[in-house]
Amino acid sequence: MVASPAWGDIEAAIRRLDNRAWNDIYLRPIGAPAETYLAVGGGAGRYVVTGSEAGERFPTLENPRGSETELIALCVGGQLGEHPSWTSTRHSRPYVVSITPAASTAACPGVTSNVARVV
């Protein structure tokens, strides 16, 4: 865990994800409930970026170039699974992204300026 990380710490943690032993990080805002976080999972060029707002909303970064049929093997939270690059929600949005949008999302001012720790 890194308390009050700088952007370089966060970026390094995302880049270290290898889709095996290092497969997820959680960014938690200072003073927010434990159920509020931004998570980046996977690694080695393929990531899922999702989060929770007080356990009530669960935003997920979408990939406009995803496939309707492609399944991508990702280890997230220590669990290996096949994640569709296209979700099965009513909007059918893809959600497996590359390093650039994963890192860019984590670098948003509202995220990094308020991060209490990287777990």
C-alpha cells in the first residue's frame, strides 16, 4: 500500500500489472467510504477499469473499438477469467482497454488529487 501516492507511483503501479501475480490496483479517495474506489485490473496490455461510488454506482471505462465476440483472458483480483471485450449489458459496450486509457483515467484530476492510497 502507498499512502498519498504521487502520479508517478500510480502510473508505475498500473504499468507493473502483469495479468498474473500483479493483477489489480485500487485507488481510494481521502475521506471517502471504503466502498468508493477506482480499480484497474489485468495487465500486459489489457485492462479493465471500473469502480464503485459508495457501493451504489459502478462506473466502468468503455472501449469503443471492442469486439462483440472476442473473449480476453484476464486475471483480476487473483481470479483468472475470460472477459468479453464487449459487455452483455443493455447498451453492449466493450470494456477491455489498453494501457493509455487505463492510465489516463487514473490520472484524472478528481482521482489522483484525492487519492489516499494505492492498494
